[in-house]
Amino acid sequence: MSDLGIDQNHVRAVDAVIDEFMTRAVELGARDTMRLTIQPFHLLTSVRLRCTQALSARDAPFGPRERNLERLTFAHGTRRNADGTEDMWAEITRPHRTSSVP
């Protein structure tokens, strides 16, 4: 992401969200393939972690992870898909660059 000119603090926030998601998936029993998708947009970065099995994340509170995700993101959650997979998703606001032009 640094290669795209994205602010280092934002890259660290994205890394922290990924760490929370990966840890959460392992805690909930993910033992199979996971697919991580990171999509940087102009105003936000979208992070998705797809697990091949349902992890019952909706039934278990995130606890301290929830508070950390709330601090790092403006929206996050889980979604079960029709094919039996489950996504953890987050939207992370990108910092606005201020112009030096008056």
C-alpha cells in the first residue's frame, strides 16, 4: 500500500484490522483456507476476510477486539454468504490530504 502513496498511519491501521480479523478467525475455529481482500479507494480502504466455513462470529462478542475495531474503522461486521462462507469486513477511512495551495 505504501507503493500507492498511502499514508503510513493508514497502512498501520489496515494492518491492525487484518491482525484482528485473522486472530478472530483462528479463535473461532478457522482451520481451512481464508481469502484476504484489501481494496484502497479514494476515501477509504475496504478489508474483507472470507473464511470457507461459517464461524458463528455473530453469536460470539468481539470484546476487546470489537473496541479496537471501533477505534480503527468507521464500519465493520460479519456477513454469511449463500455458499456457506463467512466474511469479516471493515471500512477504514483514509486521511484527507490538505492542499498547500491557498
